[in-house]
Amino acid sequence: MSELSISIVLYNNSAGQIDKVVKNLLNVTRSFTGVEIFLINNSRDNYYLNWFLKRYENSKQIHIVTADKNRGFGAGNNLVLNRLNSEYHIVMNPDVMISDALELKKMVHYMDENTEYGLLSPVVKFPDGKVQHLLKQKSNVLDMALRFTGFPGFSSRKEKFVSLPDGYASTHPAENVPGSFMLFRTKILKDIDGFDQNYFLYMEDCDITMKINQVSQTIFYSEAYVYHEWQRENKKSLRGIIRMLQSMVKYFNKWGWQLY
């Protein structure tokens, strides 16, 4: 069994971004044994991306998995579920960077020492070092509506939903962690059959935290961090808005329409 595996879902990403994240991961995982990195290509018709990924064909550590169709973030990550032979598995975005090996070692050590946890979420920072307020309370209709629409007022409620003012200062159990970087205990991830593939994009991180907490526990670990560029498509395009609304309906249909 290897110590660590990592999966990254790609969709029309640039060669520069992929090269950057791969080099970063190879650097920070040097002290781990048997590390495997899975690059999951959800854009099979992107000729240039397919050509670029061929450079990793002979690598023992890096594996290219090309989806026959783009079925979304969760389904993409699930493509490697049966191939995992690791103790811990990281799901991360291609725009995430780990500053050094120590940050990753701290996360793994915490999981080694606290076997009751099946999922760990570190602090997520912007490249300038500011904390991204992505650690949320359990989703309900009112809080999601306020966050999604940007409706004025309700400032104290909005802050509480994203664990402000002090939810990022200490390590504590969590109900709703961001999907930009998730460290799973691989056995637990397999026990819950990975991500719910009914979500194409958005809310799958809320959903999988709920699934993990049914069989194990999730921890927000304040002693380690990663950097994330954080692209918010749901507020940039009509397509993103529609996808977000569709995911919210699927989530509440599954977990209950808690209004507030």
C-alpha cells in the first residue's frame, strides 16, 4: 500500500498550469512512499491538452485517465476510485499549490494520530496569503440564497455561515468543507463510493462531507494550509448560475429542505 495518492480533474486547462501543479506535487511528496498522481482529463476532444499529457505516458508516478465524456467533477474523481491503493487520497483542483512538504506532512501526521477522522480540510489561502472563507456551516436554503444572490443585510448571519469571526483559528470538526483540497482516508472514501455523480458541478463538496460524517468524521485542521486561486464560475456566467441552482435543488432534495 502506498502512503498517498492524488487526483486532479482537468477541463481545458493550460499546459502551463498543469506543468506547475505537477512539479509542485512531485516536489512536496518526495518523502512519501509510492505516491501516485492521477490526472483526469474531462476534455477528451481538446487536441492540444491530449498531446501535452502524452509527456507523462512513461511516468511511474503520474497516470493519465481520459473520460469518455465530461460527466462533471465528482464523476471524474470517481474514475480512479477502484485504482487507489493508498492510505490517504487527496482530491484537489489544478489551481492549488502546496507551499512545502511540511504542510502536507502535518496533515498526514494529524490523520495518523486521529484515526476517527475520514476527511481533513486545511486552511485555504489566496496566493497573497489571505484566508479564503470557504469553511461553511451545514447548508440550508436561506444561507445559500443569501450567499448566492448577494442580498444586502444579514451580515452577522452571512459571517456565521462561513465560520466567521474565529472558525479559522483553531482545529475543530466540520460540516461543510471546500472541494478545492480534501485529504481523505482512502478506505472511508471507498466505503461511501466516492462522490455522488448526480452533481455535475457545485455542491458535491457539501454532499461528500455529509456522506463522510455519516460513517466517520470531518476535521478542519488549522495548522496547515494550501494556496488556491479560486475561480468562481457560478458568479461569472449564466451557465455557471444555472449549474449552481441545479446542484442546490439536487442537494436539498437529497438531504432535506431545511429553510434556515
